[in-house]
Amino acid sequence: MSPFSWAVLLPGAAAFAASGWFARRLWRTPALAVRMLDLPNERSLHRTPVPRTGGIALWGGLTAAAGVALVAGMPVISGWAWLAVAATVVAVVSFLDDRGGVPTRYRLIAHLAAALVLFSGGVDWSLLELPGLAWQLPDALALPLTVLFVVWMINLYNFLDGMDGFAAGMAVFGFGALAVLGAGGGDAAFALGNAAIAAAAGGFLLSNFPPARIFLGDLGSATLGLLAAAM
């Protein structure tokens, strides 16, 4: 197997194993789950309370993948540090929201701040490419488009959570497709990052298949939305 293949598979394997292990432990831990339950309402598809601690499992998988990649000296995506900071901003407010609720305005402020962090790090929507057209967007357009897109993706993924296997399943296929495209384009860092995210979602998905025993919660769904926007 080529070094390129190992660069993608090793962190992915670590992400899948760690996320799956954490997910199983979390839905079997009543003491934690009782503080972070998704209670059914008139819009819910589930009829009994389900723990929404899956974001912890997702972060466990991503952390394991990052650790393997760093120890092995594997390539990382340009702007990775900025992405990590933005994801942490979203994760902190989302975890607090899972625990007891955070006013909408504070969550929106955190989402806007994360988008601005990405823009500052060069992870932005600055080029509009269509067949026969490549338009470099001025900052006056690139900034609001980047912010709007990031905030929209975060909240879109948040909306998807609560449907058994849906949000995590989309992450497996979506980030998996980006990993394949990255590998085909010879970008090992991009392929590695997306494969690790897909694998972390896949490990969690084992406990999220219908009937779901655990949901991503805001922590997991908002993190995936931010990562989808950035990638």
C-alpha cells in the first residue's frame, strides 16, 4: 500500500474506532445522558427521550485522528489551525446548549464568530467558478457570502439531527466523497481530513441507526455543519 493510502486510512481507522467506542459508552451512561436528553415534541420523529451526547463521540473520533496524523507527521490542510479554532468556538456554545440551553442570540454570535475566524484564516468563499468563468470576488462580497454560507450550513446540519441515522449518514457519504475527490486530485491533506471526518461520523452512526440510541446533539451537528462549510 502506498504512503498516500496509509495517510488516509490510519487516521480514519482511529477516528472510526474512537467515535464508535465513545458512542457506545455514552448511550450506556445514564448519569450523563439524563442531563443531555432529546425530549420528543410535536415535531419529533422519536417517541421516547434519547441522549444527545453523540457530539462528544464525534469529537473523540476527530481528536484520535488528529493525534495519529500529528504523531505520524502526516500532511495537514492549509488553514487547519484556523479551522480548529472556529470548530472549538462552535463546539463550546453548542455543548452548553445541549446541557441546559443557550439563548439564540448567543449561539448566533458564536456562529458568526466562527465564520469570521475561517475568513481570517483564508478559508473563504473568494472565487466564483462556473463553466468558462472564474471570478475573483472582492472582499465586500466574499466576506458576507462566507459568513452567510457558514452560518447556514451550521444550522442546516443542526436541523437534520434527530432523524435516525440521517445527519451522520449524510456526513459519511458527503465527506467520503470529498475524500475520494481529494485523493483523485493528489491532495493528501484534503483527502485525509475528509476521510477522518467521514470515519468519525461512521463510528457514531453504528449507535445512531434506527432506532437511534443516541443523537449528535448541537455539539455534533453544529461541528459537522461548520466542517462541511469549510471543506
